Amino acid sequence: MPRLLVADDSDIMRTVLLRLLGPHCEVVAVVNGQDAIAAAASQTFDGILLDIRMPGIDGVAACRSIRSGGFEGPIIALTADESVSRDPEFASAGFTDLIEKPFAAETLLNRILACFEGDQGES
């Protein structure tokens, strides 16, 4: 079972993601980019799901930091801002995929699990 780090500042979104992903992944949830960076540095994950717009350290800065720390697994951006994918900062941050909110539960689950195919145990 893949181990996934989820970082989102919304209590509701974290609850939705935990319920959706929990049967398929071991999920560790944190509330901001700083906590995501700390968790990625101190624990092993098969993949990471980062909300882009979080207070303090946002998802783009968190992704850069996590990548610079050596994490090579999939990092998926989650955002309600459709313009994010056109931002040069986003493009160079090191994300594997981008999923836009609102999302269909099945679509989110399939895209996240697809990132793990062939990456089991790597991080």
C-alpha cells in the first residue's frame, strides 16, 4: 500500500482526501507547506499531494524544497486556480502532475494511483 503525504490548509479538503485515499493508501495529512517539508525530510513517502495555495510556505515553494531534499517520487499539485499551470514558477518546481479542484473522486484517485505505478518503494 503506497504511503502518501497530503498537505492542505483546508480541514474539509483534508477530510475529503483522507476518506477518499484512506482505503487505497496510508495517508499522513499536514496543514501547510512547512509541515510538508518537515514530514518529507523525516519520514518515507511514496508520493506527495500538495495544495498550491497555502498560507506561509505555499505548495510551489514546498515542492522545490522537498525536491532539493532529494525526494524523487511523484509530487502532485492540487489547486482551484486554473492559471497555475501557466505560471513559470510552477512549471519549474518539480511537480509530476496537476489536479484541479473541483475534481471527480474517481478521477483524483485514478490519477494519484497511476503515479505510483512503477514507483513502489522509491522515495
